Amino acid sequence: MAMGKRKTRQESMWLAAAELPKSPGHPFYSAVNSVLDSSGFDRFVEVICASFYASSGRPSLTPGRYFRCLLVGYFEGIDSERGIAWRAADSLAIRSFLGLAPSDPGPDHSTISRTRRRIDVETHRAVFTWVLEAVAAKGLLRGKTLGVDATTLEANAAMRSIVRRDTGESYQEFLTRLAKESGIKTPTREALGRLDRRRKKKGSNKEWSSPSDPDARITRMKDGRTHLAHKAEHAVDMETGAVVAVTLQGADQGDTTSIFNTLDEASEQIAAVRENDTNEQLHPDAPAEVVADKGYHSDAVLAELAERDLRTYISEPARGKRRWNGDVEAPRLLYGNRRRIRGSRGLQLLRSRSELLERPAAHAYETGGMRRTHLRGHTNILKRLLVHFSALNLGLILRTALGAGTPRSFQGRMRDLFDAICGALSTLWADSDRPNHHDEPQTTQAGRPALAALPPYTGLVSA
């Protein structure tokens, strides 16, 4: 057989539209579009985004397509807007979800970024509220018991770029100046390293900041690394798993400080949903209870939540024997919280906290691709987080209808269904090969009838 050679070919000048590749669409994304279209999502976002677009000029990225691009970021686990643009240009199923014709170009990453900067954070929050109302309409939001949890997001800034807040010096320049003041005329890297190791509290946020992302704060990540980061906190309905609120705050803020902003945001979201709750699915006293881990436990938090008429189920750290010095209110609140977390309902809530609180964080930040941010500034990151968790709540609706909340899990369900069908056919085939009662029965050494020698079906993975 002769060797074929690559030949240069001339592109055709005309191409029929019927010959362009088309896609029937991904079943999961078709279901997402049916949920959005049935509630008038595109008309809603076009109305609230009208003030951010000019009345004339070249048509830009439509609001519905822009928010769908950010939804794709969660469903596909894409962390950057450039990656979303690449995925939209590469996948026919995503193009069908975005409503792009075969001849239409996909949205450019710069267009997505420019549209995000123009649309303010309140509009993104309105989209989050709209999705939360759709969740409530499906009976998936009660709002009585809220769980609060926080995590750190790695900022798009490097520690080596931090500068002094007072003088604007870089870290290297600051160490060099300290070395010269201590008597070292020409400090080497080894000398600077020894000098830096002897210093205490060398990474204070009061003294250092990042010029590329002023909102980022120096903090210790969960894996032990010290990095510039942001703190994201979310509130979850402990009965259904719906995310009620998400906030973004400084990474140097403690849990006992940030919890109140998140609860205020959750109360506002529940009040907004209650105005349009025609099915009366929300609990009349929502929110009434708060569940959190021991990082949120303090006398000030218990007192503030008691003033808000919120019943607490907060894990208590081991602090040893307390001295109250005549205080009456603080021990009453502490012992009341301790009694509740040791009761049957408290134990059940704390057990379900890892499932209903940590699982949404894993979906959004790990598989959803938001553990490391590619945006800078709290405003830009919060816009992405609001739509990210809106996609998570849409996945909750689809999980009740399809049994899957992401395209990947939907694909796994289809594989399990195929495995079950093949397993059933394998069993029927084995039963059909058994000897009937008119023939002489075949038996094993144990006296049991022998089946036909058919290898069992082991699924797609091992096939």
C-alpha cells in the first residue's frame, strides 16, 4: 500500500447552511433551558439589564446569553472566562444551550469580561433571587433552619508582589533596608533570609497589601500555605440544601464577625422570595434557627443571635472551666445552646451539617472550579459567585426532576441505566440457556442445578 501524503486543499468559497454541523443538544442543558424558558428568564434579565446597554450601536452579548455563559462555568467546572469562551466555541452542545446558530461566532472572553464589568453586582444578586424564587416554587425552600459555613478562595495575586502600606516598598526592598540599618552594607540573599527568619509577625495585613488586588488579604489556607485570599461564606437551608445567601469578605475577618453579614443577606433573600411566594412554601417564622461549627461559637455571637430571636445550634469548642464573674446572661445563653446541641434534634442537625453545608462548598469551589479566583476585587468575584450558586440551585431543581444536578452526573446516571439494562439482558440470557424440565437436569457436585457458562456482565468500566 502506497504512502499517502498531506496535500494542501483550497477552502470552498460557498458552504450551504444545511451542511454546517448541528447538535441536538445535551439532554441536561435542554432541561436547564426548559426551566429558564418556562419562567421567562430571558425577558426578566433583559428588563433589569436594559440600563447597562446603549439604545443604538452594534449588538453586543445579550443578557440571557451572558448569564448562561456563567452558568456553564459551574456546570463544566471552568474557572476562567477565557475557558468559558473556549468551551462555548468548541462544544456544539454548549452552543445549542447558548442559542447560537451554526454560523454565529461564540462569545469572546473579552466580551464576557466587558459585560460583567458593566452589569452591577445588584443585578447579579437579582438573578440569584430569581433562581431562589424558582427553587421555592418547586417546594425546595423552607428557610426555617439556616446553616452557615465559610471557606477561603485563593486570590489572583502573588505574595512576592506585596508592598508596604506606609512606604510602598516591596518585600525585597524592605528587607534590604533593614539589613543595611543593622550594619550589613551589601546583604546577600542568604543574609536577607536569615534576617527574615528572625523577624516576628512578618505578614501583617495592617502593614502589607497587594497592589494588583487590594481586597486580598494574607491568610493561611486550609492546606497550610500562606497566600493572598478572600473569604466566601454561604447560608444553606438545612431542610432542602438550597443556598439562600452568599457573601464575600476579607480573609482576615473571623467567623464570629462575618456571620452577621451572611445572616442579614439571607434574611433579605428570604423576605424577597416571600413577596412572590404564591404557594406559601416558606416557613412563617423563617429564619428561626442557625447551625454552625465551633469556629462561630462566642459569647458575643450567642448574645447577638438571641437578640434576633434566632435559636442556635453551634458546636462548642473545649475551653475548660469558665469564670463568669457575676455575668448572668452569658452562661444562660451558653448552657441553652449546649443543651440544644446535645439533644436529638441538635445531634441530627450537626450530623447533616457536613452533607448540607460542606457538599455545596465542594460542588461550587472544587468541582465548580472557583477555589482559585481569576478575577480581582470583591465586586467582580462576588458577581461570579452569585451566578455560580444560582447554577447550584438550578442543579437542585434538576436533581429532583432528572436525578442529576450537573452534566457529568447525568452522564453517570445514563451509564448506570445502561449497565442495569445490560445486566438484566444478561440474566435473561442465562435463564434462557437453562435446561428445561423435560431434559435430564444438570447438577453440580453440591446438588444444585448448573447455569449456562455465561460470563456475568460487569459494566462499562471493566468492559
